[in-house]
Amino acid sequence: MNRPEMLNRVKKRVKIWDFIIIGGGATGVGCAVDAASRGFDVLLLEQSDFGKGTSSRSTKLVHGGVRYLAQGNLALVREALKERGILKKNAPHLVRIQSFIVPCYSLWQKFFYGAGLKTYNLLSGKYGFGKSRILSKKETIESLPNIERENLHGGVLYFDGQFDDTRLLIDLVKTAAEQNATVLNYAKVIELTKNPDDKIDGVKFQDAETGEEITAKAKVVINATGAFCDKIRRMSDKTTKNIIALSQGIHLVFDKKFLPSENAVMIPKTSDGRVLFAIPWHSKTLIGTTDTPIENPELEPKPLEKEIEFILETAGKYLAKPPKRENILSIFVGIRPLVKSNHKRNTAALSRDQTIEIDESNLLTITGGKWTTYRRMAEDAVNQAIEKNDLPQKNCVTKDLKIHGFGEDAERFGDLAIYGADAEKIRELLKETPSLAEKLHAGLPYCAAEIVWAARFEMAQTVEDVLARRTRTLFLDARAAIEIAPRTAEIMARESGKDAVWIERQVKEFTELAKNYLLA
């Protein structure tokens, strides 16, 4: 996980790659892990940082999808619940069981949601996380002290999975590297190259560090760029029509006092057709998400005022002491690439089902899906690539492949538990340099050693990489992130030999970006 070494590997490469994968989010990195673990030569290219887009901006749930259960898509729910169990088995340091309560304000709701979540349990089979049950009004209040009590009849308790999305992604990137994949962030694909038969035979990308343009050849090119997939498809065929509809969702982050419980809240039906969650996450309260159709993808989408109002208004109906605008610690926005459906205009009704397309020039595009099913999506994409390109038949092994950091007793590492097995190595850093134990901010668990770790071993290139994705500071408390940006830049500069000009530029750029995570 050393960027100069990875880049040098690409430049020196003479042999054609088996796979070039465009996109460093969950789908692309999943494809890299799958193909590399089968023994193929893999190059992964990401235009920005790993997980910069949708994959860092999820609701932090590994779940079957209760909303798809309501839509009657049982096959999708069953598959996702199976993948939830596989992910918990392979990354226990990052995926944990989370209890959810659906508050019910009528007897009919208790019966309806109780029956639905019983079905949810049954669909999980041997991969179940725990049995659902109906709660009395008293039990619901004891479990959710801040729940609105007027007309409350009780609730339904069920279990799902929770995770830290970008920490999982970074560990997946490390897993791909351990399987001998070459992974490169800040490498934007600017052209798809073609042979005399008009078939794609590689890519040209630009190194963001130097501006240098580099060409790499491959037997298969996979487009796994999520919200940007149609742009890559048009590089292959200028006349192609878009296959995804874009929708953005926002999440608001508040102090833990608004959900003073280890239980999460699930509101199964809101006015915009989505499910709303209030979740305990890294000692904060995360509430989301919305569904707003948009036209164009952006790396830094911005929240709309109506989305902020929607979440505050909806939360106010269910929390006795609801959060206000002034309580918002951070706002983050993610864009969903939803598979287009000609007869549906409402993006909330569109499926997350994956789509694999292979065009006339042999570009394989995989889009749709969701975090929970990333592994199965990757398996399907690589299987298709093997079949269509007459590659050696090699079976998928990711169902039983332990993800980097694997450790079932990670909790013993306290604040470093999220690093799994790597926590021991970070502790060694602390022994070598005790001053790195300094907390970067009183209200957050992160210490200076984590900045050093990110710069040395996780290909973090910027202050944003560290504060948004290697740690989750920006997503948890944007003001705190702005406060510690100068110290973070100093530590990174010392690690990478950067000067005072670099520090000043990084702090300025990060501060401007962080303002998007705060109310204006």
C-alpha cells in the first residue's frame, strides 16, 4: 500500500494485464479482490481517493433491505441477508450486529411490522443475526428513552448489521493488494484505447500527482464507477444512452444524546417513500436518508434545504426531544446509481438490483446494487468477464476469504478496534513514539498515530483522505475536522517530506471542502 511503488509497478509493466478495473469504490474494489484472489493480474484505477464517492456516504448498514421486503422483492432480500452473514464472518472487526426497533403507533402497525420482520428473519436462514419480537409500550420506552410516547402502542425489535463503510473499503483495498493486485488512487481514466477491430484493449489515465498520462493494456476492462458509469460508457460508445437514474440521499449527524441507547430506530415509511433510520454510530447519532432525483453526478454533492427540513421534520415526529438545525454536527450526501426503469419515475421505487452490460466494444459495466451485495456483484462481473473473453476458468474464493484486519477479538483494542489485527501494529508505533498518543480532538477518539499509519500504509495523500475516510472525523463533526486540519497536515508533511506551502494549501483546501458538511 505504497503509492509510488504501485505507480512504478504500472510504468514498468510490459505484460498485458488480465483486468483493468475503473473505480475505487465498493464495486470496483470488490472486483479487484475477486479477480486477484483467483490468480489474475489486476490493475485498479480510481480518479480520486478510494471511497471518495458513494461508498463512504452510506447509512452504515449491512442489511437485507426492509424496503425491498415491502416491495415484494424477496429474492433480493434473501441474497442480501446471505451476503450480510458472509461479510460478518469475513470482517468481524468491522461488521457488528445492531438491534433496531420499529416504533408502532397502532395495534395494526404492531401486527403488520411484526409479521414482516418475522419474514425477514426466515429469509436469512442460517445467516440470521437474531430473532425479532414484539415489544410492549413499556419495553419500547425502556429501549428508546427519547421516543415519542403519545399514542405509542409498542414496537418491533429486530437485528441487522452495522459497519464503517470506508474502513471496510480500505481493508478491501489492502486485501486486493495482498492478493497481488496493483491499486492506484488519484489516477483518472481519460480514454479507453481500442484495437483495429474496435475492441477495447486498455486505458489511458492521468496521474493526478504529476499530470503524466500513462497507457495500460488489458484483456478486460471493467467499468465499476457507480454514479459516473455512464460517462465511462460514452468513452466506449458516444451514442449510448444512460442506464442509470441518479438519486441523492443526505444524512445528518448529531450528538449521542438524541439517541441515548444502543438500539437504532427504523421508520419504515416516510412521506418521500424511503425508510428513515436513526442509528448510533461512533458515539454519535446518524439520521437519514432522503431520496431526491438529480441530473448529474458530483464528487462532492451538496444537500438541499428541503432534504434537511425533511429529516428534521420526520425525526421530530418520533423523538420526544428532537434535534434542531443548530444541533447538526455534520451533513454528508451520497449519490445512488439506480438501475433505470422506463415505467418508473420515482427513484425511491427503483431497484438496487445490479446490472451487468457488455457493449459492442467489449467494455463490461457493472452498476446498481448496494454495499451489502458488493461481493456477489464482483463474483458475477468476473464470471461474465471470464466467459466472454475466454479467460482461464478459475473459481471464486471470496466467500471464505478473510478481509484484511480480520480478528474476532478486536474490541480489546478499544478506540483502535476498528483496525482489527492492524491495531497491534499501531500500538507498536505508539511504543516507539509515545507522543503519537496525543488525541487530535477532545470530542473524538482519534490519535496522531492514526495519521502516521494512514500516510505510511494506507495511501492517504491529502488531509481530506485522512479526516474523511481513514478516520471519519469530517463525517462525525465537521467543525472538529476543521480545527484539527492544521495538525493533521503537519503530521502528514513530516511523513512525506512536504513543505510549509503544501501544509498551507492542504489546510485551505480542506477547510473549504468541510464547509459543505456544515449548515451555511
